[in-house]
Amino acid sequence: METSRLKALFDILSKIKLHWWILLGMLAGILWGFYLHEAHYDVLLEQAYLEVFGVFPDTEAAAEATRHEVQGELQALFNATLGGSIAHGLAELFLALLRMVVIPLVVASLICGVTRMSDFKRLRRIGGRAAAWYITTSFFAISTGLLLVNLFRPGERATMPALPSDVDIPEPAGIWDMILSMVPPNPIGAAADFDLLPVIFFSLLFGIFALLVDDEHRQTIYGFFNAVFEIMLKMTLFVIALAPIGIAALIARLLATTGVDVLWGVAGYAATVAAGLAIHFAVVLPLLMWLLTRRNPYLVMKTMTATLVTAFSTASSAGTLGVTLEQTEQRVGVDNKVGGFTLPLGATLNMDGTALYECVAVLFIAQLYAAANPEFTLTIGTQLIVVVLALMVSIGAAGIPHAGLVMMVIIFEAVGLPLELIALLWAVDRPLDMMRTMVNVWSDAVGTVSIAHHEGAIDEEVLFNRRGASISAPG
């Protein structure tokens, strides 16, 4: 009898979607962190000041001015408590698992995406147009995010009582240093050092030159890395399945030393990301399609409603690929020779929404740190590093839920931000993930229609011969 009840309970729990588990994890983390903060904060803060300075500040203003200098000691004291040690251990384990899957996932994803082009000579024209579309639209998306995050500056409006004082965001010496940093003298060493930018660069080159070898060798390379990609995809999904526990621990560890007021600042960040995604989805991509084809982009958008809803609900561009292929071919009229190449490739390499999100998220955290530390200045050079990395890691992001957040580890590592602050981004990641996936899929579809137009690979009888199918001016 007890066994049947347990089985029934397990069946019910297994039907609950991951995003609901993540929401429960967030709530548990908030309650956990609130308890730790209320139970230990005042006593441990005084102890931290005594450990660092030998005396507790005599005024609240003096305490606030020096709070970041004792943050490391305060965190260590929290980690020594029972609840704090559990939160710290689980948080570090989850972050280690995230870091573990990043390099093999990115390498396999990039090499598979490029080698899927098959015959380089036959497809170089379509591949060149697709690559130009991916880079151009991702650049526009990042530029939109960069403009909005600097215009609204959500990180400066967020409340963070204290942040680690040892955060160091490096400033590049010049453009040649940035270029040279992309070329790894030792790719294996770069991977071992978790230096992702040269790893991504090498993976792209490897995939490109794999197209130039004999078909037998190319198929071997593709088969091997495709198998690695499938394995890493399942491993990544396993790590993401642990996210409710990891998120609860990350949020609890963060809120224990900062209090719950920090969460209110995330609302401005989420609004900035959502505004950027909306502009790119409804204005930038349709305008680009009209300029390239003089066809009505909003008719295509209406026709592909099922695809966009699927992308929004699943938060997976890879999971939406079947619907995207079916609707672009059957309802828009794109020839399979174009759609069958550009859409699978786009699901791997074209991530406009992810690129915009990565840029805004990292700069939000950087602004948050700068606001808490007046001596720190967020420079143009640092923002350029974020722009380049956002473009690169968006190419390597897998088309699965929360993949963009997994890729966030790369930029955080590169610019020196503490990984534990990712917990702030998890708090609102699910709705933003759904939105950016819809943008990713829409960009794939718009790019495919635009390329097919120039290839003469659209059946006009399917959609575009209808009244209202074309417009004479944008908007």
C-alpha cells in the first residue's frame, strides 16, 4: 500500500515542469537566505569587523562605507554555520557542474554546426549569406541591449548592501591584445585554463577546415562530434535538472549576507532585457526582412504563430526546429534545400535573443558592483569585451532551456565577476528564457525567408500571392 502511494506521488512529481521546480527552488532559497540573515547576520557582521579591523564602526555610515571590506570574512563566517555550510557546498557543486559541461558542449556544438554544411563549394553561397545574417542580426541585438542597459542603468538602481571587494574586471591594453587573445597557442591549454574565447575561435576554424577534407574524413569528424554533442546535451540537461537545488543554495548564500532587498533591483534588469527583446523582435528583424526582400514580415509572423508559441512555451530552439521547418516550408513556401540547411544551422549558431540577454545581464551585474564601489569605473573597454564575448558565446549556446545562462559562466569568468551573482539572474530567467528563445527562432525564420528570396527558392503560390502579402514601405 505504501509502495503504491509512493509511486503515485512520484508520478505526480515527475509531471511537474522544470520551470515550476525552479520557481519552488527560488522561493526555498529566499526563505532559506532570509532565515540565515535574520538568525546570524548581526552577530556575524560584528565578528567580521572585529576580525578585519579589530573594532566595530561607531556609526552606521562608517559601517556602510566599509561593508565591502569585510564581505569576504562575513561570507566565511556564514559558511561555518550549519545552514550556511550546506548552502555553500551545494552552490559550489552546482557551479562546478555548470563549468564542467561548458567547454565540451561549446566545442561539439560549434564543430557540428559548421560541418553540417556538408559540401562547402555547393553551399558556400547560402552559408555565406546565413553567416552574414547571423552575425549582423546578433550585432544589432547586442547593440540594442548595450544601448538600453547604458540608457536605463538598471544595476545602479538595484540595492546591494555589500559585494565582494576582490572583484577585478580587467581592462584590455589595446585592439591587438583583444585579437591575439582569441588565437590559442595551445588549444588544449586554453581549454584547461577555461579560456573560452580562444577555444571558440579554434572550434570554428576546425569546423571550417573539416569541410575541406575528403568526404570520408569529414563524415568521421562530424559523426564523432555529433555523438559528443548528443552526450553533452544530455549531460547539460541533467545539470539543468539540478538547477532547483543549485538555485536555492545560490540564492540562500547570497541573501544570507545581503538581505532580501537585493531582489527588488532585478525587476529593472528584467524590464531592460524584455524591452530589448521586444524591439529586436517586432522592429529590427521585420525591418531587415523588408529591406532585403520587400515582403511583408508581419504576414510571415502571423503565419508562423504556432512556431513562435512553441518556442515561447518550450524555451528550446532545438525542440522547436521540427515545427519551424514544417511551417516555413508548408505555410511560407520556402524550398527545403534552403530551409533544411539554414534552420538547423540557425538553431545551433543563430542566437540573437541570447546575445542581447548576455550583454545586458553581465553589464547589469557590473553596474551593480560599480554602484556599490565608487572607486570602480565601468569603462568602454570592458563593455567592448562583453560585446565580443556575447556574440561569440551566443554562437556556442545549445538550443535548450537555460543554455544562455550556462554560457553566462564564460563571460563572468572572462571579465572577473563572481559566479555566485548568477543567482540574481536565475531569479527571473525562466520568462526571459522563453522570450529570448522566441526571438532566436524568429530570427532563424526571417533569415531563412530572406535567403530563400535571393535564391529564388520561395513558392509564391503558398503565401506571398495573397492580398496584402507585400507592402510598399516599412511599417
